Amino acid sequence: MSELTTADLGLLLSVFAVLLIAFAIDFHFSTRPTTRHRRSRWVFGIVTLVGELMTALALVLTWVAMWSPAAWEAIDDLLVFIPGSIAIACAVILTVEKIIARLERLRMPSQKPTA
């Protein structure tokens, strides 16, 4: 495995920061009350939390590695790679879930308010 350079670490920092913001937004909007699909709401809420925690961990480790070369020697690349990969997998899962939810909403007939 090749060693990460400072430019690589800066790129990782930006990716993890954007992921953290995306998870925060997703969690904020996914807490809206829904009556249907209670189990899926619970599962995807857990996926959001796991993704957010892994992103935060990878972000902190990358930040430390970028600003402290001595600490980077002690931090293995896998300590950044594994949480980062889990975070990206969670983001992909949540993206697929959002696409499916939008397609379901498009299939459902629109409900018109009654007077």
C-alpha cells in the first residue's frame, strides 16, 4: 500500500467533511414522523448514525495525521481507510434508500386536500 501524502490527506479531509454534513442533513430530515415503514426508518436511522460516527472518526484521524507527522507514523493507513470505507458504504446505502423512496412517492397517486 502506498503512503498517503499531504495532498491526499487534504483531499480525504474534504471528502469526510462533506460526508459528515450530508449525514447530518439526512439525519435531520429522516427524523420526520412517518406512520409507514417504521422498521425501515429505524434501520436507516442506525445506518445514518454509524456512517456519521465512522466519518467523524476518519475525519479526526486524518486531521491529526495531516498536522502531526509524528502522529501519522503511529496511525496506520487502515485506521483511516476502514472507517472511511464504512462511511462511504453507508452513504451509498442511504442514497439508494432515498432513490427508492422518491420512486415510491412518484408511483403513489397524489392526495388532494378535501374541503
